[in-house]
Amino acid sequence: MKIIALILSIFTTFIVANSDIEILKKAKKANLLPIPNTKIELLKIINNQKNPSTDAKIELGKKLYFDPRVSKSNLISCNTCHNLALGGADGVSVATGDKWHPNPHHLNSPTVYNAVFANYQFWDGRSTTLEEQVKGPIQTQFEMAMHKDILPSKIKNIIGYKEEFKRAYGPNVKITFKLITDTIAIFERTLITPSRYDDFLNGDFKALTPKEKDGLNTFIDLGCTRCHKGIALGGFTQPFDTGKRYKYRNIGDFHGNKNHLVKTPTLRNIKETAPYFHNGMIWNLKDAIKEMGKIQLLLGISDKDAQKIETFFGSLSGRKPKIKYPILP
Amino acid sequence: MKIIALILSIFTTFIVANSDIEILKKAKKANLLPIPNTKIELLKIINNQKNPSTDAKIELGKKLYFDPRVSKSNLISCNTCHNLALGGADGVSVATGDKWHPNPHHLNSPTVYNAVFANYQFWDGRSTTLEEQVKGPIQTQFEMAMHKDILPSKIKNIIGYKEEFKRAYGPNVKITFKLITDTIAIFERTLITPSRYDDFLNGDFKALTPKEKDGLNTFIDLGCTRCHKGIALGGFTQPFDTGKRYKYRNIGDFHGNKNHLVKTPTLRNIKETAPYFHNGMIWNLKDAIKEMGKIQLLLGISDKDAQKIETFFGSLSGRKPKIKYPILP
């Protein structure tokens, strides 16, 4: 009996491994890419040569990221809408900013985690780097409402910051708006969350459960990877609801950039970043999957398939960087 | 020459040590008490026997403290107004809450650090424990605006929290409003910041600079310790501006409790918690010291003495607890 069990187990292992290899091949063919599991490969991707990173800059960037004094009111920090405790987002439909103003286009805050892997930033994809992105919300009236000429003098007036900028950039540093936002971007570039999905793509076949593998398979087969691909599982711009119309398209006036392109959100940590879609109108992940199928793939995704995909999405919840809450200068 | 230098040095050491002992005696006589430097003595003070602490409860309390979902809007956490990165306060004159409502009495957020050592909580001293205090802001319309009957069901609906409450309180735990607020209080009881001042009071005479010792001396001599005493250097209730009137007494309508008593704020970390006074109208620490002298001690404190006291206050900036920013369930 024991021998039969052993043979069976070897046989099963072979079968599973074989299908694992098939899924892996399929995933690579669909342009699904893991977060690299070697530091050097990772750094090649997350580092911006025009804005190179150091430990001192990362630490300073973290402080600025968490500092509500970067806003006009002294009450809103980057972390308010992109809360690292809440999947890198805020968990509300509409981003809420200075003086409690909701985003006038009814736009939802996207997660900052893994944003570094996206080719485009903002829902209309108007920035291609985090360095560019950071400049936006700080100045926007209904977000942080800070004037770009006032921020540097405000920061310079906080003695501790002056010292930290010197430590990060040398004694002759000139604290400019660009340097402040670049430093925040350097911190944001570290906010990546490798997951079991990456472990699988990197060759650890046991990292996903059979059901998650099945879900990944379905995800690819249905064509979700046409947009949700690359390391970010998104981050490109695509035409949106050009076939069937998005159920909540009239909530808010956002319909993409001038070419009607919309940034595809990352699916990483998707279980932690409800509500979904650019206007944050769908709270249930299965509903979001089915709506996407309908409007982007012109497909009626069955409950069963939506469940499979949702199960796969569970594997995208990544390991978050450990962050020591800063003491601000 | 060397021998003379040596004798002089011994002599100086003796003199200094002698005056150190004098200051220490004087401080003790003025009821200035250090944060105990042994864990057992400290725990005796910060532990509430009716709400005993465990590591699991502290960790859960930390999560609730940082969780904006504890508020009605999902946008305001305890940490918004009592920001552990900003001296445990918010650095603005008037506390700003739900829908951007300023505190209608123009009240300033006091620091949460070392609040456990205060005999009274709130500016009018209406609570005597942190457990009681926590219940206030969560429910207040212009703060977190959360209904006490809704919060428990909201928390129960977050699966991860259910698990964490079980871990902290056992499998049959009933998540009530009181249990949630008690758990937050347990975390707050850990927010203490021992400083060089404590080291000095605990016998390390080198912990303070000569100028800081001189400032401490002045602080006691002028009578500041009539109200700023005990471990908290405050936290009692006192009549306020009964002699001369506080310069900004008409900003806001707060004039103490029904007996016109006002809670004396702690002086710990005072250099990090501007603006000062209950209505947050004074930004400069020396101005605050002089105003206090005028209205509470009926004394004109000279610039020189105010400077000395401010220098002493520098030693009250404490060592903050290291806090890992939580990943919320």
C-alpha cells in the first residue's frame, strides 16, 4: 500500500509540476512578469537614474511623505490618501482633500504601493514618472493645496529638515520644490510588495494553491492580461468602455484623457484597495471583475469564473515593507 | 601645573555635584517626579488594573489608533489630531475634525504622549482616565463623528479585526464600543517619552547641561511648579487667568469647567507641541512662558529668565517609543 501511495504521489507531483510549467509558460507569454527576486534586478527597475537613491534620501522622503505640513492646512499628508496602512490607498470612493473638498471629477485615490512599476501615473496617465506625479497632488487645490513656491521656505524653516537635507544632499543643498518632490518619489520607489504570485512566477510552484493557479489560468484565458500585464499588472493606458458602457460612467465627469484613454490600475493588493474603478463606485471585487469583463472584453464572466479570478487575486496581496513611523523634525 | 589642574577639576566636580544635589532636593520638594527608570515601577503607574494590558492588546490598540475607519468619514484617525510623528499633537491652533469642522470652542489638541501621567484629561478635566477620554473624540460631531453603536458593527465586519480581538481577548470576545475604546487606551498608556530631565531626576547629574540646570532652578524658583508638577509636569486642574487676563481669552468661548478650572498641560515635549494654550494662540515658547508668568503667577518674567526656562524645556523632549506603522486588517 505504501509503495502504491508513493508511486501515486510521485505521479501526482509530476502531473502538477507539468501543469505548473504550462501555466508559467502561459503567464510569460501573456507578459505577466514577477517582481524580480534578486536585489540587483529589482534595483535596475525601481531606480531612476535621473533621481538616484540613497538611504538618507529614502529616510528623508519617508518623513516628507508622512508630514501633513507639506499641505497648506498642515492637516493632509501624502499618506492621508495613499495610506500605507490601508493598502496604499484611502478606502473611500472619492479622494477628499483640503477643506474636505471631494475630487471634483469623483476620482478615487489609486494605491501608491508598486506605483513605481506603472508606465503611467494618474487616471489619465499624464505623468510617466513618480517624480512628475508627486508634484500634482501637493499643488492641487482640492488635494494638498500647497503653493510650490511656499513649500520650500516652509520646509527650510523647520530646522531639523534643513539638517536632514544637508545629510542627504551635501552641505550646499538648495531646498527647492523639485528636490522635495524628487525626495518623496525616492521613498515611493521603495514601496513594493512582492507576493506569492511573484514567488510562483519566479519558479516556486508551491507558492500558489491549486485554486489560485486555476484562477490565474482563467484570468489569462479570458484575456484580462491584455491590459493587466507587466510587473504592475496594469499601469498602461487603454480605451475604456468603448463597447458596452460602464454601469457608473455618469458618476463624475472623467472619461479618460483627450484620446479617451484611461490608466489600467494595478491588481497588486487589489483585495485591500476597494472601492474599485476610477470613480470608486464598485465595492465588491467579483462585481468589479464582471463589470470589467462586460465593458472591456465584451464578455459575460460567469459567477464561477469571477470567483476563480478573485481567488487568484488573493495571491496578489504582497509583503509590505516594514516602516518605522517617523518622528518629524 | 598638572596637579593644580587636577585639584581644580576635583574641586569643580565637587562644587557642581553639590549644587546638583541641591537642585535635585529642590526639585523633589517641588513635587517634580521622574518617569521611573525601572520597568516594574513604571508599569505600576501606567497600568490600569481595571483595563490590564497584554502585548496582543497593545498591538490591536495601535491598529485602532491609526485606523481612520474608526471615524464616520473613514478619513480621521486618533493619530490625525494626536500625531505620534508630531509630538503627539497636530501642530495647528484649532483641532479640525469631521467635514473640516474646527473645534467650536477654538480648542487645541493636547499631546497624547505621557497623557497617562495626567490626573485629568480634556481641557476642562472632565475625565480622569484615558479609557474615559477615548470615548469622547470618537463620538464628537466635530471630531470623528462616529456613533457608538455603529463602530462595533463596523469593526466586526472587518474580518481581520475579528481575529485580532479573539487573539487579544479570547474566542468568546464580544466587540463592544467600550472594548474598542479600552483597547485604544491600552495602547495610549504605552506612549511615554523618558527624557534627559528624567535621567537627571533619577540621579544622572550629567544628563542636563549647566544651562538646563540653571533653567530648572529658575523654573522652580519662579513658582511654575505650583501647577507644572508630578510626573506629567501638569495634568492637574487649576483656576485660570483669575488675576490678570490671558491676552487671547476672547478667542473661543472656553473658560474652564463650571468652577473655571482648566487642566494644566504637560510640559513634556513642549518644544514639539506648539502652538500653546487651550486655544492654541501662542506659537512662541518664550511668549508662552511670559504670558503664563503674567496671568498665573502675577509675575513679569524677564526675557533672560524666560530664555533660561526655555533652555530647560529642551531637556523635556523625550525618547519616543519606536512604532512600526501598522498594516491594518
